Amino acid sequence: MRTDHLPFPMPNRSHSLIQEWRNLSFLHWEVDPDLLSKHIPEGLEIDTYEGKAYVGSIPFIMKNVRPRFTFPVPGISTFPEFNVRTYVTKNGKGGVLFLTLEAQSRITCAYAPRAYGLPYQYSKGKMKVQGNTHRWETKRTDGTHGFSGFCSPTGPEQTADSGSLEEFLFERYSLYMEHKGNLCIAHTQHNPWVFQDAEATVLENNLTESFNLGIDDLLKPDLIHISKGVFVHAWSNEVIPR
């Protein structure tokens, strides 16, 4: 796995998890920073690109998730996930903040909030690839927080240019969360993202709507990309000063 592209070194301890993020659709909207700030933990700052704040809604497949030195478990290690994320920074170190992670994995939804403070919610989801098209839908068991549609590439595969908006959105190798009253950081390592420009038809999106971020049209993302995904090493989180 490459390391020359990383914006900062990974921890001096072994990674704890191995996983793959596969068949991702990246849908991004520009959002109102004042409304977004209500969701940002104390000690973090909203990270912006040319003064603009963004939130992404991202359906994909979490594949072969397992602890280091173990093997994937059929029916448990692979599942559809839909996350809503934004971009934050702490002392100049940019990262991701998840507003929610909707997953069809009861084990993950029970374990990850307790162990890491990640805001997982159990949902019934589907993620299918038909040719070059990703089709996805999710909804919680109470019928709320629906998100559905499909996405197809419109351009060639590429990697992000230095200083570009795509680099700002994709090339993130840390995530922040609150856990047991503390502010924490975790790290992820993978090769640079290979992605394509894309078009999407969003049929339902009260998942993103639930955060009240001032988005004018929740069915029309401002930016759309698609990717086959990456192989990932992930580290457990660590407490950092606020």
C-alpha cells in the first residue's frame, strides 16, 4: 500500500482493522456553515474549500471488514452502508466527521458506537451494481431516513489534482468523533482515490434532509462522483485535547 501521498504519517502502532470500501457513489451538496456548525463537536472547526462547506451522502459496500490477522465472516463482514459526512479540521489536520452511518449490520451498529463513538444506525439497505450503474436504497426500520437512487459515470477514471476540490473531498486520512465525553481521532490508510465524474438520479433523500443544512434541492447534488473503491487499513481511535 502506498504512503507517498499521505498528508501526515500514520500512528506508530499497528492498524487494528482491515476493510474494503467498494462501489461508492459520492453525492455532495454545498451547505450553510451556520447550520452545519450545530453538528460540529466542540474543539473542531468546519473545513472549507474556497470558503464553502460541504456535506456528502455516500452509499457503498463495506466489504470483508475484520480485525487484523483474522478472516472475513460470511454474512457479517460485508454489508451496505450509507453515510452522511462533512469535513473538519483540528490544528491544521483535516479529517472527516460522520453525521450518521446507516448500515445493515446489527453487529456493527451495536459495537462501533460503544467502542469508537461512531454514530451508526441500523437500516435496511440495498446496493447493486448493474453494468456501470450503482443502484442504492436504504431506510430505517421505522420507515424514516430514506435515501434511494442510482448513479453512473460520465467521464474517465482520474485521481485528484493537487489543490483541487476533489482532493479536498477525497484525500482524507483521519476521522474525528466524540466518545465517552472525549474528542477522538482515528486514522485510515489507503491508496489515492481513483474516481470518475458521474450523474445521479436521487429518488428520495430525507436522510440528508434530517440534518437541516439549508440545502435547496436534496434531489440534485452539486457534485457527483463514482468510484470502484479502495482497500483500507484502519486504526483504533485515540483521545486528543479539545
